[in-house]
Amino acid sequence: MLRVENLDVFYGGIHALKGLSLHVDQGEIVTIIGANGAGKSTLLRSISGIVRPKSGSITFEGRRLNTLVPSAIASLGIAHVPEGRRVFAGLSVMENLEMGAFVLNDKKKFKENLDRVFNLFPRLRERAKQRAGTLSGGEQQMLAISRGLMMSPKLLLMDEPSLGLAPVLVTTIFSAIKEINDAGTTILLVEQNAHKALKVANRAYVLETGNLVMEGPASEVAKDPAIQQAYLGRKARKAGAGTGR
Amino acid sequence: MTGFLSGMLITVGINIIAVLGPSILLGFTGMFTFGHAAYEALGAYTSAVLTMRYSVPFPLALLCGCVVAMLCSIPIGVPTLHLTSDYFIVATLGVGEIVALLMENLDKITGGGRGLPGVPLYTNLPITAVLVIACIWVTRNFVNSRHGRNCVAIRENQLAAECIGINAFKHKMIAFMISAFLGGLSGGLMAHYVGLLHPKMFRIVRSEELGIAVILGGAGSVTGSVLAAIVVTLLPELLRDVVSDWRLVVYGLAVIVVIINRPQGLMGYREITLESLRGLWSRLAAGRKRPAAPGAATTGRRS
């Protein structure tokens, strides 16, 4: 579905992604884990066209994305839920969702999607008229995800959805991710919460300073000793045993 | 006295049209401009020169001024609209000064620093009133349209807007061109009202005045901008008798007081509608005092 080949991205003189290749197949949840500055967000930004890669290719369902502007990429069915929530703070929850359906242009589909996100996050229905800037962090994240879902994306790019959220909300968000995927949306998930991400994902890539250092089924990546030490820490080793079942 | 009154009203009208441009840019697209007087200059000189040298009828000349201002906004917008907030402000500042200097140095066309006297006085109150209403109507429709909504999304968060498929550059460009068109119109009206054009009229002071009016009125409110244009135009005149030489100082202080006490501007995001006026009236009738009501009430009555 999505294929990234030999992608090189520079920020000025900084080589942020170094010849990166990866692919995402229909129906999968693929996660990319890695530390701060590994290039995870840069990868998502290049896929959605916000950052221009220097070389390499990104293809989505056989179409080359490199030369397209972000709006054109979005209309192909790739929704990007950017890092740090970024809701339209001055607009109401409902208006945010309406904006999310921008590329849709279909009233019936809009209603369907609205019901879908309200069922996914009932809290948003209660707050439909409230200004998005007054929502809590978790609610804003729900809104950001919902806004992405409003355009019926084929591929959902999620950048650190659990960032800065209380543990109970992190669980809510991750079960929503699973639910969205079960309903047929392919997901590319960038996370620092490696433990949770590896639990929910089918496959995983590990990114270190612009290089892929490991890839494979999420459960295997979670078992890898080096990964356990670097990303899962002491606490997660217990949970790692849990994933092993 | 009636001459003075209609003169004031025409000036108010011209300033309302002029403020609508920066209002669309700053209030609804999130781009602060410090060079809007450039488009007024383009509209003013185009219309003046066309009527004086080529005997073009006034409405057509006025329209040509608007179109020239709008067309000039395209080559200005292409390189600058990619810039983010602060850098965009500096770029507009530069553009404003460049245009004013061009007017000063294109001696043969504009009369240069000596000014351009003898512009026929075609602007009158009925024309101004009709155009003011038309411009407010167009601006309201733009802001409430799909394009306007997209602009607001860009103002709120450009990255997020692009992520959901909004072409930020395109919509910024549309907003930019509309605001330039309105600038050209107010400039043209001004030219044919004052009868004398001078490059100094379009320097940074004028651009500042427009920017301040938008902030005072509340960025994100069309009626707020209109209200502020009225206040900003009338206040120095009302103060003329009271404090004579100090009026500009008092005016400056008034601006600072509003900014400190109501940073969101007089109207904030809200619009003055019939319902809100009715609500205000019933609140006043009930004699209840709301913190926001007194300011809105006095300015509302003045308009």
C-alpha cells in the first residue's frame, strides 16, 4: 500500500533520514519506535508532503507522492494526525470535525463518519459545541484523531498520540487505535511508548538517528534483548513477558 | 457643519473599506500585514492617473485601481506567503515602503514628492455608503464561506490544516488578493475625495493605523473591525476640541489601555448581530451590569 524507498531527508545540513526503506501493507498497524530525534516525525512529515525529501521515493497505491503538495496527498486518502495534537483551538469540536471532512464533499459520508467518531469517543459528542482549545489534553488528542478519521482515510499516520497523556487516557487512545484498525483503516504509528505500540502493532521498525536498525513482527521486536534494554526499560521487561504469553 | 459631517462620514467609510482587508488577513487567516497602504497607493494612483490623464470614467478607473492592486498582490504574495508570521510582517513592511518610494520616484507618472494635485473629486457620500455596505457584505460572505473557513483553519494551525487537505498557499493567496482589492478600492475613493495624492499618505503610518484598528476591533470579527475603523477615525476628531495638541497622545494612550484591558479587542471573536444587539438592549433594560457590556454599549451607540 505504502512503500518508502531509499529516502533521504535533510534539514539544512542535518541528515535526518539516511536512505530509509519501509513498507506498509493494507490492513496493518505498523509502528515506528525510536528515541527523540531519531527521525520518526520526519518520516511521517515526508509521507504527508510537509517535508520535501532530497532523494528516494514514496509511493502510495502505486502513485508517487514526492512531488505532491500536502493537500493533494491528503485527498489521496492519507490522513496525518500531527504530533502535539494541534487542534483548531478557536473552533468548536464540531467545526474541527467539519474541517476534517474537507476533502470529502459528501454529506451522507460526513454523517456516517461523524457517528463513527462519536461512537469511538463518546466524550466528543458531549463536547461538540465546546471550543477545542478548552478541552483537556486527552480530549484534544481524541479530537485530533477523529478529525483525521473524518475524511475516511485509507492510511492514518499517527505521530505520538500518547504524548503527555495520563496513563488511563493512553489506554483509551490505544484501544481506539485497535478499533480504528479493526474497522479497516491501515495505520502507521510513530510512538515513544514502545511497550504499548509494540503490543498493538503487527509489525515494527526501529529507527535510530535516521537509520533503520531493526524490523520485524512486533512481538519479535518486543522480545529482542537489545530493544528491551534500549526502549522497553526495566518496567517493560515484565510486560514483555506478558506479550510472550 | 453638514459639509464637515459628510466629510467625516466619507472618511469613516473609506477607512472601513481599508480595514476590511487587513481584517481578512490578520483576523481570519492569521497573517499580520504592515504594508497594506501599498495597495491603497496602487489603487489611488491608478485611479487618479486614469481619470486625469486618460479621461477614464470614474467607476471604471476605480475598478482598474482595485484590479491593479489585486494583480500586484500576486507577485508579492508568491514569494512572501510561504513565510511564517514574523517574517511575513517584515516582508510586508518592506513591500509597503518599496511601493511608497516607487510613487515618490516615478516622477513622470505620480508627480513624485511634489504630490499629484487636482484629482477630480468624484467621491461622495452615497457612493461611499453603497460601497461600504457592499464590501462588508462581500467580506462577511467570504468569511462564512468554505474559503473563509479554510482560512480560519490555517490561522488556527497551518500544519494541521495542511494535514487534512487544505492547500494553505492557495487560500492565503485568495485572502491576500481580496484584501489587496479592498485596499485598492479604499485608496481610489481616498484619491477622489482628498483631491491630492502624496506618497507620504501611504507610508508605514497608514499601514500601522489599519493594523491597529483590526487588533482594537478584535481579530476574527468583521463587525469588530468596522467598529474599530469608526472609533479610530472619529476619536482623534472628537478629541480635537477637548485636548487640541495632545489629541494624538490621548489617542495613543486609549489604544494602549484597550490592548492591556481587552487584549482580544473590543469584540474578540464575536460579531455584532441583530440578536446580540437585542440581547444587549434587554440586559441594559434589566439594569444588570456585565463586564463586557459597558464598552460594547457605548461604542455600539456611537456607530
